[in-house]
Amino acid sequence: MGNSRMQLITWNVQWCKGCDGVVDPSRIARTARAMADFDVLCLQEVARNFPALEGSRGEDQFRLLAEALPGYTVIEGIAVDRGPSLAGHASGMVQGRSPARRQFGNAILTRWPVLQVFRHLLPWPADDDVASMQRVAVEVVLAAPKGPLRVTTTHLEYYSHRQRMAQVERLRELQVEAAAHAHDKTRGEKRDGPFEAAPRPVSGLLTADFNFRPDTPEHARLVAPLGGDGPGYVDAWEARYPGRAHAPTVGLYDKEQWPGEPFCFDMIFVTADLAQRIESVEVNGDTNASDHQPMLIRLRD
């Protein structure tokens, strides 16, 4: 099982709703499988019990994706976690059961052993001029063939520049934090229970629907030098294809939400120590199973 190289796909799946209006988690799994025999799949906009979302019946998409991809561990990153709607609460009480919570966020699916998981709620400073929601970055430490590796996926705020910049700053802080933890003096000590030492390496990948374009201040800030000893982030596309414009990931098929020329919101960043291992970065421009296009990165051993 597996490949001699790492293959990772990242995709904003729009609660598994295609440009045809059909919500189909199994189509998401099939499309990802057709792209590559991936080791890691990072998804944004996965829903559970949100029938108000267009086309949804309130299905548990985390469960359905897991069932469609046997052999993969599913790590949930819930950003929005709400009680039932008033209608759902009344319906549940009539049937004598507690109505299910409504949840929305990200997921990482991997066939590699998961050594540690972190769920970071990102900053959400008040911005009363626009609609917004809580955002989360879910980080996993994986037992990759070449040693422990971090993978983080997130989905930054769309409507608020203030919130998006605060979230970029937090992502930078998390990389500094991880690099510092990699040098913990107690790491080799034997401890039991939650104090048991677990790896959190400096090397990692960061994927997302960032809701900013490659030529924006948010992008420049994310790749700016970090304080501390660890490596900062580099844009994987720019590292592999210097001088080449990012392939578009939004607006290829859904012209209702995204009129005009297609553009890039979805990117993969890697820590600088991994840049030389990038074999390829690809955007799948053929599928309309979401309003965004999936991206695939391959890292050499």
C-alpha cells in the first residue's frame, strides 16, 4: 500500500455540492480517487446536520466520506458547532430524542498513522460590517515514511479582511509554536497519560481555501520570514513553477457565484525545508463536483 512519494489533495467541496446542484459525498471521494492514489485528503466545507444548506438533506458528510474511503482515518475539524434549529428542536422533542447538533468545518483523511491532532480555533475579531463565521485549522502529525510530518488544513474568512489577516497571523504563530515544540528538552523522557511525549515536527504542509489571491497582502504576510528557529512557509506552486501564474481554482464552472475570469483562492504552502522535495503541483480543471477545483501536490522521498 502507498507510494514512494507523498500525494496530498486539498479541496473546498462546498458541502459536497456540485455545480449541478446535487450534494453527493461519494462523488467527492470518487473524483479524489481518480486524481491520485492519495495518502492525505484535506477537505474544506464539510457539513453535518445542516439541511438549510442548498441541496442538503442534513446528511452526515463526515461519516459518508469515511464510508466512501475505507482504509482512511477521518479527522474532523469543526468550526461552526450549533444546537438544533428551533424547527429541528421541536421535531426532535416530538419524536422523543435529542435533535442532532449542526456542525460545519474541515476534515483530513489519511491512510498513514495519526500520531497527534490539534484543532485550533482561529481568531474571529468582531467586524460588524459583514457576515462571518468561526474558522478552524485542523493539524495532524502523521507517521510518514520519512518520519513525522505535520499537515494543517483550514478555510479563512471570505467577507472580512480584518478577520482574514488575524487568521494569517495565527497560522504564522502556529508554525513558530510547532518549531519550538520540536526542540522540547523533555521529548525523550518517558511519561504516561496526556503528558506522554509526542512528536510535533517543524516540517509541514498548510492547505486551504485561503479566500485571498496570490498577489495580496495576506499571501505576502504568510510567506514572510518568521521569528524563531524553524522554517517559514513557501508557496508550493511558486517554488515549483517560478514566474508562472497560479492555475485558477475558482470560477471555472460556477459563473453564478463567481462571474468573470477564473482565479486562484486555493493554495498549498510547505515549510521551506520541504521545498526541494516538491515534484509537482496540479489543479484538476476537469471536475465540476464543487465550485472550487481540487489541487494535488506530490513530494519526493
